[in-house]
Amino acid sequence: DFVKALLPTVEKTGVTLCVENSTKVNMKDMYYFFTGADMREFVELVNHPLFGVCWDTGHAVMEGKFNQREEFRKLGKNLKAVHIHDNNGVDDLHLPPYSCLANGRHHVCNWDSLVEGLKEIGYRGVLAFETFRVYSAYPADVRTDALKLIASIGRSWSKRIEGEE
């Protein structure tokens, strides 16, 4: 009912409204979406072309989804945006991709599988790097370089998703 009440405004403005997956750490006892299957079911229930999903990679990792390719398959065309950030699997850190390692060897999130999953479903939406912790974690004199690195990762992934690489 809440989402349906927003639809007239969505239609008037042409903005796509998205629901985002979360994590039990952030939501505590509140009900929320944690899986691609649950989110797809909700989008199909609302059944509106301007309503979809924003998938949050960091929240997924905190829910134990280190390989998110299968979640993208479940979401398919309902996936409209992706919030990309890294964490240690426990804390919602909002760090750039490839920042956190598991056991000192492998990244907590399987970034290659994530990119391949987006390519597989023909994703053409936004890659939003939700890495605002760069401003608090990095010294001021290197923040611009850190942001340039994040942009470079985004360009590389976009090329791979679109099949140019």
C-alpha cells in the first residue's frame, strides 16, 4: 500500500522507484528484503514499470552472499541500480571494491562473479559506488586519487558488462 501510494508521483516525475536489499545487522527485528527472490516477488506484486530493485553488494555480503551472480539471475530485468561497496562481511563499511580480504587471500565479495552476473542478465543500469567512507578513511591529500581509482574500476566493469572487454 505504501509503494502503491507513491506511484502517481513516480508516474508524474518519470523517476524509477526502487526497493533495496538490506541486512539484519542494520534492520534488527524489522522485516525487510534480504534475497533476490523476495525482492522479485515484491516487484511483481506491485507490478509497475517504474518500480524495481536496487541491489546493495555490501548488504548482500553481510547476509552471507559472497557470490551474488545467482541473486542477479533471480532479479533479472527488475534490477535497476546497484550500490557497490566492500566490507568485511560483518560491518557496513562502504569501502571501495577490493578493499577487504577474507583470510588475507580472497576478497570477501567475488567481484568477478558479480560483474559476470550483471553481464549475463544484460544489465544496463547504474553502478553507484557507495563509498562515502573514502572521505573519513583516507587522508585529504589522497582522496581525489582514491575517487579516480573507483571511477576507473567503474569504467572497467562497465566495459566488461557491455561485452567490450
